[in-house]
Amino acid sequence: MGQVLHGSATTTHAVRAAIQRSKASIQELSERYGINPKTVQKWRKRGSVEDAPMGPKERRSTVLSPEEEALIVAFRKHTLLPLDDCLYALQASIQHLTRSSLHRLFQRHDISRLPVAGCRLPVAGCRGRQAEEAVQGLSGRLHPHPLPDSGLPGKPREGTSPKYGPRTASRTCSWRSTG
């Protein structure tokens, strides 16, 4: 298995280990490997040849406070509302909340996908009757609105297909939130 180096790396694991084992001077090693003397000093001090982790130790929002994050996570888990509905409900109390920051927060806390009752797959993975039952079972806030008919003579009505016959409810209804 090969080693993974970041884009600015000037040394490999083998060169780093050689620098750590060597008794030669810093200047001599920097000339031999064609690297900066500070790089030689850095690898001599380290006990490992692996790159040190950089960046924040734990992921957190730069926009939301920890209290706001906890409030939003509790709201999502309690209501099971979709992303946009959560955004509109929470923007009244958290004015600086954006859709992208809310989505990143949901991903960080692993709540970006809504659970579906009776379906072991995510909502996108459900098909047919299982998907219809899952959508109806999410909450009492959803109800079907039939799509309008074409109203033109000689044109098939919405909900029928000349080739496949009547369409299922999931293909003839648009789901709108009432709440």
C-alpha cells in the first residue's frame, strides 16, 4: 500500500526516517535531500514519520452557537420535518440561519435523512406502496393535492398514460406541507 502525502510534502516516509536515524548535520542533510534546514529540524524532533493532523479537532459551526445547534438538533429529532420546513420554522427565532448551514448541521449530526416508518431503506430507496406508506406515515402534516387535468380534447388526462394505463398515486399527486 502506498503512502498518502499532502500536496505540499517535500519528503517521503523513507526520507523522514532516514533524517531521524542520521547523525549528519542539519545543513548536510538539507543539501543531500534538497529540502529546507527547518524541515530537517522538524523531522528530527518528531517521533513518527506520519504527518501531524491539521485543522480543527472537532467539527463545529462557524455561524451557530453550541446552544443554537442543540436547539436545532432537538427540534429536528422531535418534529421530523424536512430541511426546508425546519428552516422556515426556525428562522423566526434564529435570523442568521441559512439553508446551507442547516444542511451542514444535519449532516454533522447524522440527521440529514428522515427515518421512515416500516421501511428499512431511506425515503429515496423506497418504491411503490412502501414509499406511499412511508410518506403518509412521516407525519400528519402531509396531504395529497391532485395535479390539474389537461382539459384539452384529444389529450389524455393527467394520471393516465396511453402506454401504461392509470398512474399510481405517487405519480399523480404533489405533496405539500400544511404546517
